[in-house]
Amino acid sequence: MAISSLSPTHRYAAAALLSLALHQTQIHQTRPLGVSLITETESYNEIGERSSSSSSSSSDSVSEDPELWIHEGSGLLRPIFRFLEIDPVAWLGLEETGGSSSAKHHIGAFLRLLSEEIEVPSSDRMDYELALSKAVDGMAMSMETTTSVSSEASTERHREYKQDLKEKILTGESQSTSAEVLSETYPLTMSEDLPVKKEELDVPGNKFYEEPVEEITLLSYQRKVAVLYELLSACLANTPEDGKKGSRLRKGYDARHRAALRLLATWLDFKWIKMEAMEVIVACSAMALMKEENPKEEETKISESKWSKWKRGGIIGAAALTGGTLLAITGGLAAPAIAAGFGALAPTLGTIIPVVGASGFAAVASAAGSVAGSVAVAASFGAAGAGLTGTKVARRTGNVDEFEFKAIGENHNQGRLAVGILVSGLVFEKEDFVRPWEGREDNLERYALQWESKNLISVSTAIQDWLTSRLAMELMRQGAMVTVLSTLLAALAWPATLLAATDFIDSKWTIAIDRSDKAGILLAEVLSKGLQGNRPVTLVGFSLGARVIFKCLQHLSQSKDNAAGLVERVVLLGAPISIKDESWETARKMVAGRFVNVYSTSDWTLGVAFRASLLTKGLAGIQPVDISGIENANPSYSHFSYLVILMDSLPLQVDVTELIEGHSSYLWTTQQILEQLDLDTYYPVFKISPARPQQERSPDT
Amino acid sequence: MNRDISFGKMGSSGNGGSSNYDYSFKILLIGDSGVGKSSLLFSFISQSVENEVLAPTIGVDFKIKHLAVGGKKLKLTIWDTAGQERFRTLTSSYYRGAQGIILVYDVTRRETFTNLSDVWAKEVELYCTNQDCVKMLVGNKVDRDDEKAVTREEGITLAKEYGCLFLECSARTRENVEQCFEELALKVLEVPRLLEEGSLMKKNILRQKQEYQAPPTGGCCS
């Protein structure tokens, strides 16, 4: 018999847990944890029931609601069942279980099932589990060390950048510090109840989900690794459909799977970095396998049992441990493959898959998942390097003259299975597209988007000029800006003087807005085409860059093909996006995991630029996105408000006024904000460590 | 193979009208492995005589049946649990929120009957969160009369002891199969609290629909 590290029963339980996680993740899109006021665990039942019925909108059975991720039609779950070789008769029960209301209780039960040893464990299986967990540990360790080493140097560079920028820009905006002080003593109507909300934001999540389910203690670490590894492989594998094709539209790693795995890892109390290590292991072994197989295209090889292949994958992982570093793998196997023009290979992959599929795979039917999967994975990151960085504006779409990805960081071609695309939106020099993002090390393969530099620089400079103009100076001296902004928030009109003053920004601003909308469409097209290598994407952008991202999401939501699985996380900072005129709900649906809107109520620069008339419709960059008409469990806190991370509750700590002094401070504070958001956590968090700002500050001052 | 047929029919058994019912009830089938829980359900759902032996259920199975009882249109969501020991830990989480529980035994195997009081009744007591939940004792396989190891009287006595309804039926001949579910449903309809639960779901959905104004986007999961 083929060796899997898991018995059929365990695989069944693993599949059930994934369906539960997948469904909960979808529920959290609209009803995030920690937002509804859950005082007791018991009341979750009720909420769970309601939310499941709300997201299933019209029925109490999964099979009747095709909008659900766990529904057959979304093609997210069944390929995984097939990969895990779960008997098709059990599929429906699994799907319905995933969609049932009392998720928490099911999680416990399935975890217990996972921990039980039904059959006598074979020594092979034990060895496998042990080897796998060792490999994962080793990989995680090497990833952590490389990260910390390289980050020191880049932190330094980032600091320099910050210094540079401040000297350059703050001439105008620093004048506002007096106004800032004012804002402290003079709390805006908005900010008054904010600190309270923030606590809610942090606490219930912890209270309820972050403490692992009690059954978790029953589960051995090795078992956890084995389960997650198998599920991850299943998510990555491109399992051939029996007979019919294309029920799963998109190949590669679906963002919704990643989000669900993230939740599952949280349930299992499993560090995310180790999940990332597994991703790298899978990717690299897939590359290795592919390199071994494809040139020869030997069908005999393919018939080899899939588990022995994965086992080899595990061994390759173990090599990381003994060999010392991750580079041992990527240097030896993946990198040459890429260097040899994997990007060029990418188009031909389309032909390879059918070739392999037709000959070898049909015979082994469902068992062939791993190899097909390896092709998908390899295709994933093979295509990416060439895909994204090669995407200059070859085609000019709607006046966008410049649209280009720049690789940042050191994670390229390292088998990373998640991509970060970072978009600046306030730019004084070309380097401002890239430098704000340097220095923060995470395990994403990161790209900065350079777009429309001419227009962006011109509008940014115009704003800057205006800020330093006499009128603005005068207003700032009087501390008027903050009051102006607060009256605007109260939907009053701009003072006439201000209106006139901003006229000359207007034309440039209008062009920039128009370009950002178009760049958003371009970005959406890039993503739909899979140029990021069919890997889940995290989008982060500030100012007009945030608008690019938002427009991209909107465009994705309108596209016909299954675009919901492309984007995993989104962070918008200081976004010039109207709250009432835009459909935030549809944009939200395009994001599998967290969707964060960072705003600052003292960001009056943005207010000025965005113009008075629009302000009455709300502005995401200075206000929480608070969609009315959507009622929520918590009256003070509606659907989208969890997105809102409250920058301006910070003035309570003296130093943090420094965090966002004006709109342009996003250039250098973005990283710190991102750090505090801790994107790798499944739950909405915003870490505020009072010590941090001081530490951060001391070197500069 | 027949399984696949029933599988394919799933969800469409009620001519698709998901909102076309007055109440929705959750029914749970429990009992030892091999007593014929899945056969009973299959017989009820497919409305045909079934002679093949089904493979043991893996984990849980799920079926929907629309049904008109006592002038009300009902939607029964029926969870068929695995009787096998190895899935025992699992079943516990499915008791939650059930309005009706059917305890099945095999009239030809006495131990399946004794296990009801030794094991299953205790499970129900332990895990069933619903005090008013209607329970029903069902002796399956009465078509094999000559092998009978549990008498009807014994069944009635046990049912009385636990305050259950009682029926003997045969999944193979379909004798009493429909009565089984109908009687249970009728009984559930008599309990106001359960009735409330059965309609609560629906009310919630309506309310949710009003609240949830986001236009259904086809792009999400099509």
C-alpha cells in the first residue's frame, strides 16, 4: 500500500476541518470575529447560526447556495476531497458539516478524531511524520534567520529614507504640529469613542478563537504538521477531474484556501511561519520533481505511487535541515531552473499539462494528484518572476503610460507561495515607489508597482507647493486645518477661501484620480491573467495607490471569471476613495482574508485634495468605512468598521502624533503601521505597544 | 452504485424550492453500525425498494427531504451518522440543534438493541442540547421475521422508559419507513418550542435578507 502519513479516517477529519475553516473564513468576510460582541462562548452558537444563514442567504443547506465557498460549484473543496482520496459518498456530509452552524463544536470533535489512533500506527508513518515535522522546523528556522539578518540592514536604510523624506517634505507639513497638538486637546467628534472600539477589536478575537480549542492539546505536534502539510499539498495540487474538466477555473494556489489554512493553523495553534515553511518545501520539491520529470516526460515515472513522491518531497525538506539553509535547496534546484528560463517555459506548461495528463494521469486517476499538482505549483512561481516584472506597459490601456513591477526584497525565486504587491500613491521622486516598502521583511515575494510617475509626481508636488504656500501656512498657523476637517466631517461646506486655494491642485488631482482608476483596471487584468504565478496576493497601497487597489478589486468583482480567489489580503492607507459612492461590499468579496482601511482623521491634506463636494459622501482615508444599511450584531460597529484601524486613537500617546503628521507621512510610516497590523494573524489586530514609538523615535531625534 | 444515484439527487429532492416550506427541522439518525440507518434514509428519500447492502457510512451523510405533514410543508434536513466505533467522537457534535433524533436498532441483532440503552441513550442525554427534542425508537429489518431477536413488546417498553416514540419498520420492504419520519415530524410540530426553532431559521433569513443589501455578485463564486 501507498504510504500516506495519515490514515483514511484522519484524512477525513482533515478535510472536514478544512471545510469548516473555509466556511468560517467566508463568514468572516462580512462578519469578522471580534466585531460582534460575543460575551460568552455559548452565544456564538446563535451568532454562528445566524451568520451561516445570512451568508447562505436563502437556505439552510449548503447544496442550495452556490455562493458559498464550500459549495460544489466554487470548486474549492471537492478537488481537495479527491486528492485526499475521500470516498465520494462522504463529500456531501463534509460540505454540509462545514456549513453547519455549530462550527466550534464540530472543530473539537474532528480534532479529537484526528488525535485518535485508530489503526496501529505503522513505523513508516511515524517516521514520515517525524521527518516531515523536522524538515518544517528546519525550514522555518532558516527562514526566520535569513529574515532577521537581512532586515537589520534594510531597517537602517529605511531609517535613512525616513530622514531624507522628512527634511524634504516636512517644511510644509510640520507646521501642522501645532494643529496636531490642538487635535489632542480638542478631540474630534469622531475620535472620541474610538479607543473603546479598538479594545473591542482586539479582545473578543483573543477571547474566543485565538485560544485554541481545548481538544488541541490532544494533538501531537507531528500530527499537526502532517495534517497541515497534506492539506496544503491538496490545496496546491491540480487534481485531474474524473471525466469533466474545468470545474475549477483557476489553477494554482487559491487565496481562499490560504485564508482558510491560516484560520485552521490558528485553530491548531500552529505558527504561521511554519506554514510558510511548508509552502516553500512543497514548492521546492515540486520544482525538483518537475525538473526531474519534464525533460524526459517519462510515463513510467508517473505511475510511481504518489506518496513515495511526497515522501521524497519530505526528504528534500529534510535536506534543508541537514544542509543548513534554504538556499541549499533553492540554490541547487529551483534557481537554476528559473535561471534557465522557467519564465520562458511558462507558456509551454500549458502544453505539458495535457501531455502528462492524458498519458500518465488518466491511468492513475485520482492518485495522480501530486504530480499534476507539482506542475501547477512549479508553473506558479516559475511564471511569476517573468510575469510580474515583465509586465511593463506593453499594451497601453487608456492613457496609462507607465505600469511596471519592481522586485523588492530577497524573496524572489525562493519558492515563496505568496506575493505582495505594494503601491505608492504619493510620489516626489521615482524612488518613492520603491523605498517606502524596503526594509520590512516578511515572507512574501514582493513587488512594488511603479505607475504614472509623471502625473503622480506632479500632483504630489502641487499638493506640497500648496502646503507651503502662504495661505496654507497661515491657516495652519491658526490651527485651522483640523477644525476645518472636523467640520467637513460634519458634512458642512468648505470655507470659500480654501476652495479657491485648491483650484490649482484640482486639475492635476483629477488626472491622477483618473489614472489611478485605470491603473487599477490594469492591475486587475494582470492578476486575472495569473502573471503573479497563480499565487495569492497581498495588496498594500497608500494614497492614490490605495485607490488603484480598490479599483482593481472593483474591476475583479465585475469580471466574469472566478476572481475571488486571487487576493488574499488588502491594506488601504489614506485612501482617496469615497465611502458612499463606491461599492465596498463587492470589493470586500474579492478579498479572502483581512481587508484593512487605515485612516487618519487628522489627514487634512487628503481632505483638501479630495475636495469638498466629495467629502459629504465620506472619504475612506480620513474616516472609518461605515456602510449604513447593513446592520450588525454590534450596533456601534457595523460591517466594515472592523476594517478600520484607528490611527487617531493614537494621540493619546504623545509620540504617535508623529505617526501620521500629514498625508505624506504615509511614505515612511507605512511599514510601521503594517508591522502593527501584523498581517500574518488571521484576526483583526492592531498592536499598540506604547514602548514602540519611543524606541522608534529615539534614533531620529 | 445506487448510492451515486441518491447522491446525485441530493438537494434537488424538494424540486429546488428552498424557501418553499413552513418549517425546517433537523433530524439525526443514530445507532450501532449495520443496523440500517443509511438504508432507512435511502429508502425514505428515494421512495424505492432497496435491496443492496450499503457500504458503512463515513463520518456523516446528509440528505434533505421535503414533506407535507399535518397541513404544513416541512423541510427535513437529515443527518445520517456513522455507527462505527471510530467515528463515535464525531457524532457528539451533531446532536446540537436537532429537533428529532431517531435511534435505530436491528431486530435481528439483540446487542444493537441493548446498546441503545447502554450507549446511545446516554450519548443523547449527554450531548443533546435541546430538552424538548423528540426521540423515536425504530426497530429495523422486520422483514426478517424468523430471525427476530428483539420482540415488539421489549421495544415498546424501552421506548416508554426513555419517553420515545416507537415503530418497527423495514428499509428493505419500505414497511413503516415513511410513517417513521412522518410521525416524528408530527410530534415535533406539537411542541411549540421546537416549532419556534424550526421557523426561527426562516425568520432570520428573511431579516438577514433585508439587512444584507449587497447585490449578489456573480463574480464571487460562480
